[in-house]
Amino acid sequence: MFCLNDYYLLSHLRMEGKYFLRDSSYPINKHEHVIFRFSDNTELRYQDTRKFGRMHLIEKDKLMDSKVMKELGLEPWDKNLTSEYLQNIYKKKSLPIKTVILDQSIITGIGNIYADEILFLSKINPLTPAKKLSDKDCKNIIKYTRKTLEEAIAQGGTTIRSYTSDEGITGRFQNSLYVHEQAGNTCKKCHSKIVKIKVGGRGTYYCPKCQAGDE
Ligand SMILES: [Zn+2]
């Protein structure tokens, strides 16, 4: 979220979006789609090889009424994010928790990688219908959402597909992943083999023993 004089610029990176600060003389590459020029001759360049990213320019006093903000649920660190809040919503949801935890209108900011990690640490099978989760499960989801995101942010995020050595910028959290993209590797907690399935169209990784669930 960029705070300008009269507007907020909201920018979502989606899968591959990245910002680079460049000198204006630096060659522009074909994947740099938006360039912000600054008075000191530097440029903030938005690069997006797959063009999944989104930007919204919204007048300042209209921010909270905007569609894009209204669609968002609670931030992971919001004090209103409680197990009661989750259970009230989850009790109406028969979909697998893996699908529901990605629903940005409930908790915002959990993507596919972190969803797998949060469910592993919470010892919840990704196929469990959300309405079957207990109070303890919901408390664990909140606890491990905060823990996982805090650690990932501290390590500069997770870089799986888009690492390019010439740019030299990469997060390090991929080295700390328990299950995501670990199919065939042994679980760090119980030594079973990590399994990959599809849930709601998304690649989903879990440990069949640590996350045995009801199935
Ligand atoms: Zn395990």
C-alpha cells in the first residue's frame, strides 16, 4: 500500500510481481510494466513476468469503502481474530479447510505455501471440512498463522520458482518449509513421507501421519 498525497496505490504482487529500485539509466526489461520516476533520477520498477499482479488507485477518503478493501477479512494480527470469530464462519463451511484458509475474506494474507505450513503445524488434515474443526484447531490456526508469517517475513519471504541469480534477491523461508514442495521427503517431525494432493485445484502438501485427521 503506497500512501500518496491524495490517493492510495494498492499493489498486489500475486505470483511473480516484484519491485526493483533502479537508476533511470538502467536498461528497461520487457517484464517491467509500471515505472515510477523519482526526482533523484531513480525509478521504482514493477516487474511481473506472468502479469497476474493487480494495482488499484483509490482516493484517500474512499479507501475503506472500496470493493477491494471490503473483500478482505481480518489481518493475521488483528485482535478480533479469535477462535470464536473463526468458528462462527467455519461452522457454515463444508469445504476442506485448505480451501477455506485461502479465503481472503476470512483471514487476509495466507497464500498457498503458508496455508500448507500452518495446517501442518496445527496438525490438521487439509481435507477436513472446516465445520468439523474444534476450538483447539481454530486456536492453533491463529497461533501458527502468526508464527509462520512472522518467521517468513523475518527471512525475507519464500522464493520457490522465480529465483534469478543475476538479481540476487531471494527470501530464505523456503529452507524452513516443513511440507510445501516437499513431496517424497521425510517429515521433519515423524519421518513419514510427505504427500502431494490437489485440494480445490491447488497443490497441497501434508504429512499423512502428523495430519492424519478423520479420514
Ligand atoms: Zn509427520
